[in-house]
Amino acid sequence: MTSIAIDLGGTNLRVARIENGLIASQVAEPCKAEGTKEEVIEHICQLIDKVITPEATRIGAAVPSVVDYEHGIIYNVQNIPSWDEVHLKEILEKRYGIETNIDNDVNCFVWGEKTLGDGKPYKSIVGITLGTGVGAGIVIDDKLHRGANTGAGEIGCLPYLESDYEHYTSSQFFKLHSTNGADEAKKMAEGDEHAKALWEEFGFHLGKLLQVILFTYDPECIIIGGGISASASLFEEAMKKSMHDNFPYPHEAENVKIIFSSLKDCNLLGASQL
């Protein structure tokens, strides 16, 4: 099977041709995020034209926004101001004549893990991505659970302490301390005690977010991805201790599998499997 996958972000735009679950060709360019609606659409099509072949039978797109999955309408894309409402499914199907599906980027992440990654053995999965924000994709009984408006899984927006979980479990946490994760990872490698304490605090807050996932979804598996997950060794111990501490259902906490994603280009691969 050959498909075209799109990963649209406010910073970068990536398009790939996927053949039998593997990336055969990929192009990436800075996204023209400040452009008009039409300019961004044309940019996407320019990259599709670079990788598409006659064998391609469908297109899948991952976007950081709320999506009407049935009709392929995208609303209010983060960091692309002109994309308040874009009927991307209709536009691409008319232009290329093949089936097109659009979904939230974290839904694509967890679906990539479910179909091609470490999530294969599990029927119920919550995938979370830790980056500039925190999002979740949910698989229940081997099916993506999107909610009525593809808004299910916005756990980062739940109130927590003085703000919400996103402020304490994403790159925003480090900004609150006037630093960034990359610098703190280097400092910790050099034995810096303040950096060690900062990563432990980050792990503590993430553990409390995992408790929320256990309370709400009780999944077999939680898969963690996103840029910050590359530093898992710095916060994993504190995260797991926090998840177990004061959790009223220890059997549930002991049985859930916590996996850090190792599937490269997961959003693209998940989009290709929609």
C-alpha cells in the first residue's frame, strides 16, 4: 500500500510517501505559517507533488488543531493564524482524486504507535506528547476515540495547581524557571544539583498527569512521545514514584505499561494509516 502523509506544524511542514509502513521519500520545509490560507494550502500541494507517485491510493494529514474528522474540516490551527476554517479533505481530494483523511496530530501519534509501533499488542492505549504543549490521543477497544469534535484527550488543559497540567509538564515548565530542557539536560549530565532537582520536579508533575489518565481511561498502556521524552532517563524515576504515590488503586498503577516512544516519524506514519 502506498499513501501520502502530511505533518503540519506552525514551524515545519513535512510530507512523505509511505510504502508498506515505511517512509520511501520525505520532504520538509519551514511552514509558511504567516501566509494566507491559500498560500499554506499551495505550499502543502507543492510538497505533495514532490513525493507522490501513481501508486498512491490515499492521503492522510496530521494537524495541531480541532478537526471535523468526518468532513475533513480543520479549525483554528495553532500558530497558523489564517487557518480558522479549512476544508482540506475536499481540497486535496478534488486536486489529487484520492481518498483523504485529516486528524489531530496526537491522534496520529497514538495511531502510528497502535498500528506500527509498540502499541500493537494493546487494545486500550493513551498516547501523550510532551513538547511546547501536552496532548493525548486515545485508543479504546482498538479504535481511536476522538470525541464529538475531535477534542477528546485535551488533558493538558485540565486545571492543576496555579494553572493547568500543560504549564507543568511541557516546555512551559522550564520557561517558568527561565530556562529550557536542553540546557538543563546538559547541566544534569555535568552533575548540576539544581538541574537534577528541576527534572525531578518535572517528573513529579508528569506522574500526577499519569494519575489523571489512570482515573479517566484506565488504559493497558501509556506511550509517551514528543521532544521532551528524549530526556526520559532524567525524570522517569520521579514520574513513576509520583504516579504510584497516594494513588488509591495500586493494582491499576502496577499493571499499566509505561512506554517511551521509539517510533521515528510517528505522526507521519500514523497519518498514513488513518
